[in-house]
Amino acid sequence: MASKYTPGKFDLRVKRSRAGLGLYAFSPIKKGQCVIEYTGKVLTKEEDESSSSLYLFLVNKHKTIDGAARSNKARYINHSCRPNCEITIYGARVWVMAKRAIKPGDELSYDYDKEYFNEYIKPRGCRCLKCQPI
Ligand SMILES: [Zn+2]
């Protein structure tokens, strides 16, 4: 049986969204399914402290990864204050899990941590559907 943390074979595509590029599901995804792993280069403590990458992910106290590589499709997932995905750290790896059922055509989103939100999103205004419904 596949592990809970094995990403499903979903059709995920990078597309233009209201907040720049975004990652969209083109397959139905059930609540609780593993959507994708957030991957990247594991940084040394020195690299972590000097990095200006916007794609740093603090996995735990001892591990930070830099997900800036384009091969890391999860880097295109935008923040939402009412997200359809959530992050789970398991086995010192970063997993994007479906927080609710996702329909083909839906943009994937998760709630970035408060620190990131306050530093990078709040100043220019959050463009998620909850904050700026059309
Ligand atoms: Zn928002």
C-alpha cells in the first residue's frame, strides 16, 4: 500500500494566477491525499543564514531547504488565507496535503507561516480569494 506521504499521480500545472504564477490541479484530489512534496537543496547553517532566497522552508530546527529550483513545482503554490492544502512535515520532509476536496481547475494554496505573511504578503496586500474576492 502506498504511504500516506506518497504524492498521487495528479496532473498539476503551472499557470498564470492572480498572484503571479500559481500551481493548478487538473485532476480531482480527495481530502487528505498527498498532493506533492516541497523539494529543494538542503542548506548548511552558514548557507541558511546568508541566503536571500524567497523559497526557504524551515523543515525543523536543524534543517532548512531552498526550494527555488524550478523542478520544485510546489514553489508555485501561492498563499491563501482560506487554503485548500496544508503542509505536513513528516520524516524531515515537506508534504503538501489536500485540506479539502480539490476539483480540476482549482488553484492550489496553503497558508504560509505568519512570519512570511507579515514580511512579504501583508505589505503589498494579500491577493487570495478570501481577501480579494472577485
Ligand atoms: Zn488572504
